[in-house]
Amino acid sequence: MTSTELTLTELTVVAHHRPEVLERLLRVIRHRGFVVHKMTMQLENEKIWLDLTLASRRDIGLLINQLAKLYDVVDVTCDDCE
């Protein structure tokens, strides 16, 4: 992969349902240099399930670590990641 190629990665984030959670997640994603290509969200049992397709030249592992540190985040999974 060259430095100009964008890598698409699919993530699933589970978090407690609070009014500010979605904004906080999207802010971290943007600040870490990722672009949202596709996003779906479901609310179930007072938790949000967010399926994201993200694009970036950066390592997805760094973003996963940052998202997992957020207070309301319960789980972050990436089937495509090592």
C-alpha cells in the first residue's frame, strides 16, 4: 500500500445510550484522521450499536484504543483488524 491509498475498515462500537455519546465518538474519529463512509446505529437495551465503515491512511489500532478509552464505550470490535 502506498501512502496515498485510503484503507476502508469496518468497526462496531457498543456504548451506553446518552445524548452526547454519538457526538463524542464522531469527534474522536475525525480528530484521529478518519472519514466516515458509512454509519448505521441501533438502540437496544439502553445501548447504541454503531456499525461504521471508515477510511484513512492511518493505523486503525490507534483509533480503536482511543475509542475504547471513552467513558461510555462498552466494546469496540474490528473483524478486519489483526
